[in-house]
Amino acid sequence: MDTNNDLDALKTRLVADLDACEQAGGKGLDDLKVRYLGKKGEIYGLMRGMGALPADQRPAFGQRVNELRDLAEARFTALEERAAEAAIAAKLASSTLDVTLPGLGAELGHLHPLTIVREDTIDFFRGMGFELAEAREVDHEWYNFEALNIPPEHPARDMHDTFYVDDGIVLRTHTSNVQAHYLLNREQGPVRMLAPGCVYRVDNDASHAPMFQQVECLVIDEHISFANLKGTMLLWAEHVFGKGTRIRVRPSYFPFTEPSAEVDVSCSICGGTGCRLCKHTGWIEVGGCGSVDPAVFTQLGWDPERWTGFAFGFGIDRIALLKYGIPNIGLLTRNEVGFLKQF
């Protein structure tokens, strides 16, 4: 067998068949490719016949076969691309679609109002030197209650206020449990701590939800007073609701602070003159605060004779309601696109 003559003859046939296929618009291309490049095709048939050649002729012949195979693959690839382009052109020609028209732009997303308020709050307090801290949302009731001076008989521990997961295990009712974990695992010293997170309470109406987001702030140092607390709250209120916002603190009671207070801000809608939002009082409640009760320091192993501090907390959901004038807290979690597009 004269394999070199076979190779020349095969190349001639291949080129002729490819030219004819191209002139026919690619008709029969797949069958032609199988005939020449298939596992049982003519090119691989030559390669299988190399065994009949003398050993010294095999390298040169193998090189020529590889060159022919590369030529065939390149020509077939070019023909397949042209066939695909022709198919697309034919489809477009028979379609009413105008591909020259500009496409529809993708609508950009944006942050949820709760995320806006949460991130803004974190940025503000971190700018004041507060350290971000967190703890588990499903926690032992000791961290949620006893460590914060909330006794077993306190009504907040009843099942109509607290979600119990198991015996002694609760869904935290406030982010104050972060304080307990944080102070137990830290050496005594100055503290500026910020604890945002989700909390859970058995509640559900227009202004309350069974799950909501809260931010807890804790400051501990020597000679910290209630005046420091009020100044910090005023700076925060002006940042959120604008310059000129006033605050007032009203005596209240929380087991983990003494003295304790509720914090109100002047209504951002009417400026304090009275309107429907503030129920014509000029003030809107935003959270609770107070000086850390010495009993909490003792419970967590800190020296109450040396350290004083203050803590305050507020619901991010409630701040979002007030900041944007949202009438129902449920709108924040319903995923209504029309509502969310406003932000």
C-alpha cells in the first residue's frame, strides 16, 4: 500500500468535498464531518494504517496526517460557524423582532428601609468609638433575664410575653443578652459597645411585630453619669431626625438600670407643635435607657464601686416607621414592591 499516495488522494477529495459543501450552503456538513473526522473516518483510517510502514517513515507520515486533520478541523469549524450565522440571519429575517431597537434597561435595586436605618445607626455609633458585638438569638434564660436583674416572678418572663423554645431556653426578648455575654468574657475596663440584632416577643399589631430589630448600646467607665447618657442620645436623635431635634427623658422602670427612663424625641413632622403622628403631644417615644444597675455589675463579676455606666436601646423598625412616616410595621416585611420602591 502506497500510503503517501493515499494521503494525497484523500486530501484532494477532502478539499473538493468541503468546497462543494460550502457552495451548497453547508448542506450535508454533518455527514461529511463524520466521513472524514469520525472515529471510523478516512483520516483516522490512514493513522491506523501507519503500522504497515517502515519505522523510519512513520514520523514523517504521521506529521502529514496530523496536518491534514488540522486542516479538516479548521475548515469544518469555519463552515459550522457560517451555518450557525446563516440560521440566525434566516430566523431574524422571518421574525418581526427589530434587533436594532435599544434594549430594556435592568432596574437597579436598592437597600431596604430597615437596612438603611440599621447601617446608618451602626456607622454613627462606630464613628463615636463603639465596638460592634453580638450574641446568639436563641439563648439560655439566665443571660436574657437573671444576668440583667430580671427575677423569676417578673411578668416579662411569662409565656404570653416570651417565646420559650425549651426548658430554660428562650428566643431573646432584647439585645441586652449581648451585654451579659460581652461583660462575662471581658476583663474589667472602659466599654463602648453596640449590639444590633433581631429580638422576639409575643406581640403583633400595627406598631408591634413578633420579630423586630433592636439596637442596644452600653457605655462603662469611671465617673459615667446620666448627663453622659442624655448627651449621647441627643447627638443620635439629631443625626437621625435632623438638627434642632429635642429629646426628653421620662422616669420609668427597667430591672437592669437605675435610674431608668423612657426617651422621647420632638416630632419631626410638626416640630413639636402637635399633629396626628405624635397624637398632638409634640413628642414621640423612641426607646428606653438608664444607668446600669449595680446589681447587674455584681451579677456579672464587675466591681460596682469602681464602674458606672449607662445603657439604652431602641427598635430599628420603630425608628424606620418614624423616619419615613410608615403607618403600619407590617409593611416592612410584606415584600410589597410598590411600597419598597419609595425608598
